[in-house]
Amino acid sequence: MKFGYVRSIALQPAPQEQARMLFEMGIEQVYTEPDDGPTRLERRDEMLSAVGEGDTVVAASLPVLVRDLDDLGDVVSRLDARRAGLMTLIDGIDMDTEQGRMLSAVLRSMLELPQ
């Protein structure tokens, strides 16, 4: 199953456009953060808790899904633990491809470097 995620963020498509992109891919289970923007990404965390083995999280872009490099590490670790994938439409990232798995390995290596 594919789970979509939408969040309003500067320099990214508007939430309505993000949702349209996801629906055009046939993704019906879409989690949207409220516009008043909680400090904690509650809808994203709810989505990540619902993801299971073989599922894929889809977002318009990586900045929509994560806030910073540490957050990216957390999301990738959570998805890896559940054997779930990650895809971003604008960035062209797909962790289910050979290139995506290589990118994931590089990101994990970067996160292990001392700060």
C-alpha cells in the first residue's frame, strides 16, 4: 500500500498541488499536516506508525517529509525497521530502486559521522 504525505512548506508546491500529485498516482491514503503547523509532525508520525512491510511512503519532495538531516535519519530508520519504502515525486527518490538503496546507504553513513 502507498501512503501519501502533505505538508505546507516554503518553496514547495502548495498542499493542494501536493495532494493532486498523490491522487494522480492513485494514492488514496493521504496524511496532511494542518496549516497551523504543529511543532511536532503528528500526522507524519501517525502515518509512519501505520506503515507496514512492503508499504511505501510518498511525498512531493524530501523537504516536505523531513525537517533536517537528523529527522531524515529518523524517518529512514523507522521505514527500514518496518521494511517499507520511500518515494519523492519532485526529487525522483525511490528507495525501492538500486539507486535509491545506494542513496539510503550513503545517508545512513553520513548520519553516523561525528557532528
